[in-house]
Amino acid sequence: MTLDNIKEEIKKAKTIVILCHESPDGDAVASSLSVMHAIKQFGKNADVVIPEYSKDFKFLPGSEEILQKGKDEPYDLAISVDCSDLKRLAAGKEYFETAKKTIEIDHHSVNSMFADLNYVDPAAPACCQVLIGMFEYYGVKIDKDLATCLLAGIITDTGGFQWGEVTPETFEFAAELIRDGAKIKEICRRALRHKSKAHCELEKIVYERLEFFEEGKVAIAYLTLEDYKKAEAEIGDDEGVVDMIKDIEEVEVAVLLKEKEGVAGFKVSLRSNDEVNVSDVAMLLGGGGHPGAAGCFVLGNVEQVKAKVLNAIKQEMNK
Ligand code: AMP
Ligand code: MN
Ligand code: MN
């Protein structure tokens, strides 16, 4: 069974690296730290390598151990969490590719199963929820620190139990994590509700730029490199901006185009209420994600990218 094989590989490995997707969200950082905490219980240490992440996640227990770079020599084992594709490991790709053995733990349904051992549950609303099941199987003790990380992943990926594949089981897991000492108030305040001033500046720009299509069902806005500079934005300051677009009256699909440095294109964030599967939209454009939240990268200027994305949304709406 995959779970037994994963445990076997962890026990065998002398050096282990944990990696997650680029522009990591709360689930990516929290899953990485959760695996690190669990591996310590196996009497081992693992390097968590995340080159850049939002300061909103620095309250997570163990985050002070996060490294920007890994070791020069190849690792015995690389574990990828919350990442559906080798490409999205970005800077972590080199550690993954040179590792002697590789493991993927994830919850994205569009998944390239890119590791030697893949443990993927698309029914889970967060990678952290997949980990809870694994840890139960392994008999890992859920202490206060681990509980805080696991709950942070679930809360950030579901927008506070609002979207994604939230089921009664998710609440049962959350209740248990709170009993184990997870700091729910701090998680909600710091990882969910906290907004930097730069984030508010970006929100202002986005409200001014909103354009509606398809009888108001599609709302699109964009942020340029110049906007990020003017707002003095740091990594993660644009997190959640697209979700605010989704809540506007009549909107079914929210789109935020975020210009990327040095690549002549935009990172596209897609969100949907119920009617449209944005993961299928993202796939048409070479990306992926979940039915309600997905993303991709599209080359071109604002108008070109907007047209390509709108076209893909229309295709999906007319299906
Ligand atoms: P974001 O808009 O970056 O918050 O991403 C929303 C969801 O889509 C997350 O679950 C991401 O992991 C996923 N996602 C974003 N970009 C891509 C991509 N290029 N390929 C596959 N999945 C993506
Ligand atoms: Mn993620
Ligand atoms: Mn996730």
C-alpha cells in the first residue's frame, strides 16, 4: 500500500527535503511544516525549502526553520506537498529532480502524478486534510503545533469553511484539531482576515478596473507590475483579492490577471461560485486547480490575455 511504502521511504532516507508550489498559499506552507513536524516524530529531520512566502504565515509553528535554499548534494528523499505538477515546484524542482526517491502528497484533481509514490485525494478540501488521514494511519501524535499547522491549511484553502470540498468530516477534523490545541483565533486573524495596507491599495485599484462580461456573470480586473510597485506590495499582498470579486452581485466567475516580472505575461487567478468549473477553464489555458478555484499563466499584454481567458470561460459556459 502506498502509505506503507511512503513510511518505509521516510525511515530509509538519511536526508529529506520538503517542497511545495510556487507563490505558496496557507495550505502549501502549513502542509510543508506539518510534514516536517511529523517526520521529527520518526526521529528524523527534514529541510523545508520555500524560497519566498507571505509574512502572514510566519506565525505557523516551525516556520523559523524554513530554508530559502536546500543542500547542494542530492537528497535521499524529496516530498512535494499541495502541488499538482513538477513545473509548479518552480525553484524546488532541482531538489526534486535530483533526489533518489520522490513522494507527492496532494489534493488537486488535475494531477500529473509526478513522483515515484503519489498519494492524492481530490475529495479533500486541503492538502492538510489529506495529511490528517495519513498521520492517523501512522499513529503520529497531533500536538498543539502540528494541530495549528493542519487547521491553518484547512482554514486557508476553504476560506474559513466556505468553499472547496468542505464536508461534515472537515468540521469533525477541525473540532479534533481544536481539542488538540490548534489556535483557531490566531489562524483566522492572521492567515484569513489580516490585510496589509498594500493589499488595500491593490483592492482599490481592482475595484476601479473591474469590467463585466456575459451579462455580468464574468468580472475581470488586472494588476500590473507598476501597480504592485506603487502599492509597495510584497509577496502575498494580493492573496484574496480575487475572492472579493467573486462576491459581487450576479458574478459567477471572477478573474484577476497579475502581471509577472520578466515573462511578458500574466498569472491568472480564477474563482467561481457554482455554475462554472474554473479548473476546466484553466486547463484550456495550460493550468489547473479545483472546480471553484484555479489558475494558469498566459503570455501577452492585458488585452490579449483578457481575450484569451474570456474566450476559454465562454467555451466552458456554453458546454
Ligand atoms: P491561485 O489563483 O494562485 O490562488 O490558485 C488557485 C488554485 O489553482 C490553487 O489550488 C492552485 O494550486 C491552482 N493553480 C494555480 N495556478 C495553477 C497552474 N498554473 N497549474 C495548476 N494549478 C494551478
Ligand atoms: Mn495551494
Ligand atoms: Mn491546497
